[in-house]
Amino acid sequence: MIYFDNSSTTFVKPKNVQKAVLNALQFFSANPGRGGHQASLKAAMQVEAVRESVAQHVGASPENVVFTSGCTEALNLAIFGSHMRGRHVVCTCNEHNAVARPLEHLKSLDESFSYSVAQQTGKLGIVWQDIERVLRPETSLVIVNHISNVNGDIADVAKIGENLQKRGITLLVDGAQSGGHFEYDMKKMGIGMLALAPHKGFYSPQGVGVLCMADDVHLSPIRFGGTGTNSMELVQPETSPERFESGTIATPAILGFGEGLKFVEQNFDNIAAKLEDLTTFLHYEFSKLPVEIYTKTENTSGVFAFNIPWLDSAEVANYLNEKWGICVRGGFQCAALKHLSLGTADKGGVVRVSLSYFNTYQEVERLVFAIKNLINKTKPSGH
Amino acid sequence: MIYFDNSSTTFVKPKNVQKAVLNALQFFSANPGRGGHQASLKAAMQVEAVRESVAQHVGASPENVVFTSGCTEALNLAIFGSHMRGRHVVCTCNEHNAVARPLEHLKSLDESFSYSVAQQTGKLGIVWQDIERVLRPETSLVIVNHISNVNGDIADVAKIGENLQKRGITLLVDGAQSGGHFEYDMKKMGIGMLALAPHKGFYSPQGVGVLCMADDVHLSPIRFGGTGTNSMELVQPETSPERFESGTIATPAILGFGEGLKFVEQNFDNIAAKLEDLTTFLHYEFSKLPVEIYTKTENTSGVFAFNIPWLDSAEVANYLNEKWGICVRGGFQCAALKHLSLGTADKGGVVRVSLSYFNTYQEVERLVFAIKNLINKTKPSGH
């Protein structure tokens, strides 16, 4: 099997990630933050060490690093936890449904709330001007997908953050695809909130996400329950992160994430170089074929989208899977807005090839060979 | 170390649970329900097999078994997902803050919503009459904690379900403590919704919970995002479970849960017998000591609460931990309502000893010895 669906989740989880999860189940399996006994404290110390590492990785304060069940819950917390009555939100055409659906739901609940979708004029991704164009006086939050999960378009987050900071508007970055591939400094970049998906670019287990908040961001919780603190109160405690982490947190996945983060930090440049090499090779080979390519040549983030004009993306994906054991994603990749913007909404989406550090040249060569084969087999006259 | 905090989370996770988690990280690490390729389908088949097992275990339809991040999220979904405008909810004095805090939050949001707390008159736990007493014409949901996480009180769920079913009122059972210790048949027992905590009585990893729904229960989702289905729509799909499972689910924890469930089903009677033996022994030994006991002698669920009248529960817990390496929970165990009802709210809570299948007589003996020691050391004259 050749796995090219790493934007969905990275398939290979490094040995140390696996080991950390197993250790959690064997040695740190008490409930962190519940009870003052040694077993609970031991687990809590492990979890807090990961929180500290994440905080350092993104330039946030540890208490403002909130563990969630995934990036989707992190984005839901950022959106529903913000105070939106009478406010306006800007998002971009690159948003995943994990942003678009919460916004649409908010709109259905509250007539005083509205949102606008910034369209992309920048060649490589969303730029500040795209955002500026749709800002309103009542805009309180701007949500920017950092790297598109459809075609890898990269937003100019630093510039956007800088400009929003001047205007006192909070910037929420959806880092689902960029986390692990990008060096964040939330303070310097003017990022108010950053949502991450550890199981993607951090090669970590599924079942944990993160929302990192700047010190001046104050959210309401969206999950209510036991926090191990203020237990005689029927309202959530004020202190973060407990305020947002009701219930038992996912210690095994969190400790796995700790090792995934280390893996990424230790191999940061190698990962970037590998993805650049493979994506460049993919660009080079595909540019010779009669296919439509939706990823810019300059973009080497590892996400690559194309279509064979006379075939549905799902047909291509199925062929690759069944005939060659190659896993790619056809269809819409849970990103309605992006397909509307790319003009691929009524074409059945795109074929997405998404790479990881663990993919090889040989695998990409095989993909190219398979696609050539499919083209030769199906090409109508005139193409 | 002796671990008696199993109501918080069971410490020992069986070998097969650990193995299933590791397998998930090695072989089933694609994203289930995302993409039609073999890697995704393989993971999905594993997850769906667990869903099927859970459905069989509780007597629900598989599509109505929703995986959440934990029992707290399951309860949040059941409560916030129900349509509560102008309605009244009954809960019991045994509810955990994972029920009480969501209800209190709903009340703060919506003046037309209210809830009442049923007090316990039954000796062993909440009985139907306790519920009946506080029902109102506008009551649409009754929430019953099945086994108290503070002292093990057991509600007469079957009788309550039978009566509520006649009245067309939905019963939500918080099975956080009872799951794995109780044979559920949701249909027969008239349970509308059942929330479970796999990492407790199912000896499973932290990071997954379940909400099981009867076929006639229709909730709104509380988490919005990608579902891998209807991706060009900005509203959640109608079909369950996708409607409620936005984002990437916690496959490693879910597959671990599958093995935990098997472990419990294969050892069901042995687990019950072991807990009965150990709790009876605990009762017998403690009944000879000058302590206040909050768990009924007939109750052998494995949760045992007491106080040494002249000591704070936290002092006792700390002493056991520091001097003897015994892990118990002092304080309020995230259950404000229960402590108000037990009269332990202004006494600093209770000391809770909670057992699992993996505890031994020797460990309980050691606890008894340690407590005797503490009593002798601290007993004021007159006691």
C-alpha cells in the first residue's frame, strides 16, 4: 500500500509516539488533575510537560494551551466560545467545514450575527488585502486557514496578524494542515488563537487537538462538567485550562503528542526538505501530463491537487486504490468553500495527493506511472 | 503503590487493550470514514465493529451509538442536544458535575428552562417515587445517575425507565460508574439515552466516551465540522452517527475500548464477584472502626465512602498517599449535589475508596491497617 492521504491523518506514527502511548496506558494511567495522590500527580506532570512544550512551540503561555478532542473541537471552542452577539466574522474561502459549519450554525441561531467569506486574489494564498476588503466596523474575529487542505494554498498569516492587531481584531488561525510544518510565534505574528491537529503534521495519535490562546483572549467554555477544581460550584472555574477541559482528558493521546512534537522539532528541516523534494518532483512529472493542476508550482507544502479533465476525481481515486494500492482522496475533502472558489464544486472535487516525511520518491514515481496508465487507457480523442 | 481511585479511572488496562491501541497506531492509523481507500476502510471497519459491540452490549442500534471524547461530552451532547426551550428537566442529587454544570449553564442562558433535583428517600439509591415527586407537566427529560461516584448508591433505573416510558418522558442515564458493572438493555429498561465512560468500568483508554440513543431520540449536534459526508453542505448531515461525530474520531482509544468491552464481557461475573468480596471485606473491617461510613452495607459496587470524624477527608487522603503509598480520593469528587445531600458539603467531602477487578485482599488489608494507624495516632479523647 502507498499512502498519500496524510492531510487527512499521517499514517506512520514514529516509534517514540507509539511508545509514549503505551507508557501512558501502563504507567501514567491515573486521572491527571483528579486527586492529590502520586498516581494522579505523575500523570499530571507528564501532561503538563507536553502542555509546556506546545506552549513553547507556538509562543503561548502554558495555561492558555487547551487540550481538546481534536482540531474540530478546538475550532468550535474558538468560535462558539467567542462572544458573537451582534458581531461579524470574516473567514476565507479556504476554510474547512470545521470552520464553515460552526459559522453557519451560529448564523442560524442568532440573527444579529453574520459572517463574510474573503476570496483569494493572492497567487499563493490569502493575503491581507483579501481580508481587508470584507472587514466591517463590527468585525470582531477573523478566521484564516493557514494551509489549505485541498490544494496547499498558504495564507500570509504574519501580515494579516500584524494588520489585525493594529485594529484590535482577534485572529484565529486554523493550523490543521500547517501545524508541524510552520514555526509559529503567536505573539510576534499577532495570532489570537491557533488550533492544531496533532494527528496530522505532528505524527501523533488521533484523539487530541489543541487550542492555543493569546493572553488577552477570554473565551467561554463549550463543554461543562467536572474539572477537579471548585467542585462545590455549579459553574465552570475561571482559571484556564481547567475551565475548558471538563471531564477526563485523553492522556495517552496527549503523551503521544508530546513525542510527536519532539519528533517534528528534531526533524523540522528534514521534513520540510523531504516534502519540498517530493512535491517538486510531483509538480515536474504532472506538468508533463494532460491534467489540470490546482496547486501552485511554488507551493511545496506537500498537498497537491489535480484532476484528469475527462474523469471524476472519485473515479481516479478508486482506480489508484483498486489497481495500484495507492491511497489518495477524491471528492471535496470537507472543504465546501474552497471548491466553490476553485470552481471544482460541480466537477466532483479534486484528486488530492498529500505527502508526509515517510513517503518516498519510489512511491511518487509509482503514482505518476499509475496516472499515466489511467490517462492512456481513458483519454478521449482530442485531449 | 496501591491504587484505590478506580472510579476516577481504572489504573490497570488489560494487555489486550494496550495491544489494540498499539495496533491502531501501527496498522489502523488512517482516518476512518474519510476517503474510500483501503487504509481508511480498514480503520473504519475496526471502528464499526466496536460500535456494533457497544450497540449489542446496551441493546441499541449501531447507528445510534455515538463516540465522543468522553462521558462528559456524551452528557453534554444529551443535554444541550435536547430541545429544552420552555422545558423542565429532573435530575437527581447523585448527579456528577458533568450533569449539574450543563443544566446550570442552560438555566443561565434561557429563562424558559428550569430543572429540579430529586432527593433520595430510597435506602439504596434513587427510586421512582423520588423522581415522581418532582415531575411537572412540562418535564421532557429525566437524568438519573445510575451508580453514585461518591458512595456507590444505585438508582432503580429499570423501574424509573418503565414509568417514564409510560409518560413519554425521555430518560437519560449517566452510566459513568455503572458501565461495565451492569447489564443494560436500553429497550427493555426504557432508557432513552445512556452515557458511558469506557476508561472506568470498561478498563479502556482515556479519550473516548459513548452516547447510546434509543431509536426515537433525535438530538441536535453540539460539535460542527467535517463528517466525510455531504461535504458541499454547510449544515451537519442528518444521518447518525456522522451527524454527531464531526472531526477525526479517536480511533486508538476506540479500538482499545473494543478490547476493554470484550474483557468485561468475558469476565463479567468474576469482576462482580471480586468487587463484592472486596467491598464486603472493606465494610466488615471499617464497621469495627470509629468512622462514619456513607456507603450502605448492601452496596457492593466497589465505591466506598467514609470519614474519620475528627479529620478532613483531604488530610486522610494525603496521609494514605504519603505514608503508605495508597491512592484514594478526598474532597468532593466533582459531585456538588451529592455532598449537599449527604451533608458532607461543609465537612470537606468524604474519603472515597474505589476498587477494580485488579485490586487484592492484601491491598484492602493494608488500607485497613493504615487507617487504624491514623486513627490511633490522631484520635482525640472521647472518641
